[in-house]
Amino acid sequence: MEFTEWIRGRTDEQLRALVSARPELITPVPAHLEGLASRAGSPSAIARVLDRLDRFTLAVVETLAVQDGPTPRERLRELVTAALAGDEAESGARDAKSGTRGTESGGRDAEPALSAALDRLFELALVYGPDDALDLGPGVRKVLEDPAGLGPRAVDAFRHHAPEQLDEMADEVAPGTEGSGKERLAAALAEPAALVGSVSPEARGALDQLAWGPPTGRVPNARREVSVASARSPIEELLARGLLAATGEESVTLPREVGLYLRGGRVHRGLLALPPPLEGTARDRKLADRTAAGQAFAFVRSVEELCERWSVEPPGVLRTGGLGVRDLKRTTSELDLPEWAAALVIEVAHAAGLIAAGGGVDGEWLPTSGYDLWRVRATADRWVTLAATWLHMDRVPGLVGDRDERDRPLNALHTDLRRSSAPGVRAATLGVLAAAPGLAPTRDSVLERLAWEQPRRRGPLREQLTEFALREAEQVGVTGLGALSGHGRALLEGGEPAEVLAPLLPDPVDHVLLQADLTAVAPGPLTSELNRWMTLTADVESKGGATVYRFSESSIRRALDAGHGGEELVSMLSRHSATPVPQALSYLVTDVARRHGRIRVGTASAYIRCDDPALLDQITADRRSAALRLRRLAPTVIASRSSRAALVDSLRAMGYAPVAESLDGDVIISQLDSRRTEGLAPVRAVASPNGLDPEVATAAVRALRAGDAAHLARREPVDAPGGQVPRGPATATISALQEAIKQGVRVWIGYLDSQGNATSRILEPARMEGGYLTAYDETRAAVHRFALHRITGVAGL
């Protein structure tokens, strides 16, 4: 059966399943089913779908690939059963530990697993045909390199050998046979028992090393001319008998027929029909959910704190892009997190569109206007935004601090942190955790399961990304105590994680406990506004179950610089404190507010203005002001060559409390959250390989069916009648065409082409408008438009 006809014979439901599982086949939608079949056989499309197969299903494909042609289902079952039975014999101890796996995967009942695998392969159009002639789709064998660790067939392995050399080799290993040297040698290798039995134990050991793959090896002077009689080494014994084929000057390969014989009829070794069981620590689900919720809340607050701090003191953007090492270390200290966790917070905030590069030519990392919208949402909704961003972003925060192939450091927010496979690895890792509810599996157990689920996607980078995913999932709050949480499962499966998470989050408190030592204790997570106000007015001294804030002269001045008055600060403290405001704190606020702003600093380069001349006398007499190069302009004004910012900082270092003023004499208020930039669009959730919208799949199949029907109904061109080309008056021509359209009949017309040459056509007129006739041209087997003034005449058929 032809593959295209098999595709055409699939039901609409089966076609919808195909395009849903392989959405790349309809991007864009082919014109007909023949085009769909052709695209399904392209190397890139086959490689992508093979990457999604688990180890057992891929083994079924490889088993079919090593066969010479279509294979009966019964024969396929025998081969798979032999591989599973061999696994049972070689791993008895492992089966004793997991009794059910030995029974299910040991070959005693391979039919259920084989049926499920074949159903999957039929759905993906990798296997087609009836049960007595199962075959791989076009192009699959070419994409599979060394399937099951077996080399090429003998006819392919010796294709680069000279015919004379093959004749000599065939005369030694198959004397008296007929045919070309390659054919005779291939026939001898099809039953290689006698050849293998004739070699020395050392040569047999070399064969056994290649038997289970990889089938290639390197030897010096692989193309040497050697005969059975002249062979002096184990390798020469094998080369002389054709048990090894030279594929290059220093490379040899084991022919497939020899490999299958050495394997004793089995195609695979160590094959499991079921995924390996996960091993780890059992966790109480409620405890794991609560732990994950606490981590989720802490992660949201870390992102919020990062944006608030960077709105005040934004770090610069490196010339090569990214965040400097010093800025990362400073942020790590401010957030009180390990460096890898701080890099994770930064990267997720950036991918979510909450921070971006801005600030002019030099560039600074600033919060975006999207941060203000995100900040006012409920905590659970804010976490969903961050967690979904982490799950789908292609950036890898875990690589921060490593070095690239040019030995250059990888900085946070640098473009080199992108890895296209990162979202898929995170989803696959969480999928493994979802398969074992209430279990915190070990790292090795997760890696072993992923190696079975996606064997073609193994490698050092993938293992590293898996480790990052496990570590980051705990930090983000997707997992708790190593087990997938309820809201993490809802996030992974497309549910409503905010509804699951919200009841587990701690209720924010709107009060603090003021103490006599100028500290305030927050007995729980503060509301967003109170947290921002406390961060502005006091410095965080310690974090934990309760956050401790410390008030100081500099923190009070910071609040005053932001536009708050002394009485307003005392009123806020009274309103949000569960204890009376200590006298020492009231005095501190009052004293700092009284001195705040008595001195005004403007632009001369800069000047100092004060209504109290005695205070200016004190400043000019201070030795520490010598570097400012002050000059008295009036009893209440002093000029300086320093900038306004430098002058303000210097006076504050001397113990004064100046404020900056504008050219109009107004006080300049430092708005801590006023600096914003326009950010990039946040990361959007991408459809999973099997997550095509059902409506899109249905529409695609409908279009394919319609296009295929039109493609099959296409008529072959016909010859125009012989004789004189029809000619007649224009009015008679138009009338005849109108009548043909009304009657739905064919006509024979004369037509002048663009070079003025007279031709004749057989048409089925459809409509006539705007000086043109639209008709099906049977002489061209296509629909065309004809200019009416070029039609010379019409005749009936």
C-alpha cells in the first residue's frame, strides 16, 4: 500500500489526531493530502516526532528499521518479546526488587505494550500498512542513524570497495557461488555462523565489543589488502572475511547481518516496556503544598523588592548587555538570597516584562510600567504570572556565573543565556514529578525516567537543565519539599493555579509592633502598601518568620526626601502600630523633620540658601567644607563650584540635612517609584507539541479534504479541435458566451495571445464581468481569465 493512499484512507478523527500530535505538518496547511504525506516524510519532520517517542516505542521503530521490508505483526512481536525476555535474564536482581516490572516487561506478555506503541506510531504516521505487512513511513529509515546500535547492511557497508577486491573476498568466503562479488559476499554474511566460528578468540572478542553498538571503530590502514591466509592480527582476520567493512582510511563498521547474529536474534538489550519506577522520599501532600505556598509568597516578595530597589538605584547595562557582576552581588546581598536564586529572581522578572533596559544612552535596568499593573494584583495572581513565565521562558538563570566557549563569563540578563530546549526540559521534569504524587524523587531517578521518556534528547546540557529545573521549581514555589504541589500541578496541566494557591497563602497584616530600641517587628507578611512604606521609612535588619525594621536618621530623612512630612510619619506610625509609638522614635522623627530642609541647595554650579545666617557661618567655618570651594554671596546665600548633587551629599556627610531646590525655588522631592521604562512583552505560554487547538485541527483537516478532492478531480488537458479558428462579430461572440454560461455547456473559442498569435481553446464559461471571461480551460486543465476583446469567435461543440 502506498503511504499517500494510506494517509488518504485515514478517517477525519485520525487525521485530527495526526495534525494535533505533529502540528508542524500543517504550518502552513498543505494544499492536499498528497502534500501532507510528503511533508510527513521530510527529514526535519521525522526527526522532530522521533524526539518525542519513549524508549520502548522508539525500539519498535528501530526493530522495523532493521528489517529489509514490510514485517508481519507476529514477527515484530517475536522480536520485541525476545528483547524484553533478554532484559529479564540480564536484570534478575532488578526485577526481584520490583516484582511487577519483571512480569510486565520480561517478555511474558509483550502484546499490550506493543499494541499501545503501534497505536501511537499509527497515530503519528510513522508506521503504516496492514498487520501482515507493517512498514515505516517514507524517510524514517534514512533519519535513523545506526538503529538499535546496528551498522549498515552488507551491501551498503561494502559499497565503496573496488569490485575486484569484493570478487577476491567473495571467492574466499563463498567459493563456488554465482553473482557479483558484492552479492555473493552479502549472501555469505546473511548466514555468518561459519565465518564467525572460523576466527580466533581474540577476533571474536573484538566482534563482541561492537555487537551492541556503536558498530564503528578506528583502526590504522583500514583499507589494507588482506586475505584469509595472509591475516596476521585479529582485525585482519575480520577484514579478510568481510566481518568488518572499511568505511574510511581509519574507520571500520560491523555489517548489520553480523551484528544481529552476534546478538542472538535480539535487536535490543536492556529494553523496558514500562518506565523505570521513581525512587525518593514520600511527603505529606498537605505539608508539601503549604511549604510550596510559602516559597511562592517569598518569591513574589523577592521580585517586588527587586523592582522597588532598582527603581531607586538602578544598575547599569553592560556594553555587551546584561548585568554586571558587582551589581548582581549587591542585589544578592539586598535580597538576602544565594547568588543563583537572586539571578533567578532577576531573570524571571525580566522575562515577565517587569524590568527592562532603559534610562538613555548609557542604559539602566529599571522597572517597567507593567510592574505597576502587576503589583496591584492579588498575590496568587502575581505568582501565576511569574511561575508561568519561568515555565515557558527560554532563558537559563542557572548558567549565570559559568563561562561560554570563548571563556567569557555569562552574566545575568545576557542574551547568551537563551537555550531553546529549556522550556521543554522544565515541562518534562515537572511531568515526571506529576507522575508520582506525594513523592520527592531523587535526582538520579528523575534523570533515569527522562532518559526512558525521551531517549533521543539525552546529553550533558539536558542533564544540567534538569537539575536547574528541580532546584528552581523549589525556589519559585512550584514544588514543596521536592514534591509537586497542587498549584504546581494546576499550572502544568492548564488549570486554575491561583484558585488552588490562594487559600494556602498567609493573610497579610496591616500593622507592626514598634519597640523602644527604634525597631519595628512585622508579625507576618505586610500588605503591599505598608511593606513599601516601611521599606521607605526604615531599613530591614533581619528576615524570617517576622521581619525586623530599624529606624534611623538616614531612613527618616529618606522618607522626608520622598515628600512625607514629620507629622505625617508620626500619624502613619500610630495608625499602623499595635503598640504605642515609643517616645524615642517620636523624638527622632520630630528632630530630623525640624532640621530637614533648613538648608536649600540649588544650581549655580550650585548654591546654598538658608534663612539663618549663623548656620551658614558655621558651614563656611567648618574645615570639611574647604573642598567645596564655597563663596559667600549674601548673608543667606553661599555659592559653590560643585554640582548640586555633590553639594547635597557633602553637606549630609557633615551632619546637615539639606534639600535640593529647583530654579524656581521649589523643593525637589525624590520620588522613589517614579523611574520607569517601557519593557518588552512578557513571555507567552507556547503550545506544547501535543497541544494544538482542536478547532484549528478540525479546520485544517476540513481544508485538506477539500483540497484533496479538488486535486483528485483535476482533469487532464485535451486537444483543441482542428481546422479554422472560430471567428465572428464581437456582439455575436458575447451573446454566445452569455448563452453558454446560462446553459452550462462547453464552447470552442478563438483567442489571440499576448504576441498576437491566434490559438483555440475549449472552455467551460463561468462568469463574464469587467471585460473578462472567467472559465475552465480544458486545453490547459486550469481556470483562467480571458480578455473579451481578444476572443475572435465562438463555436459550439
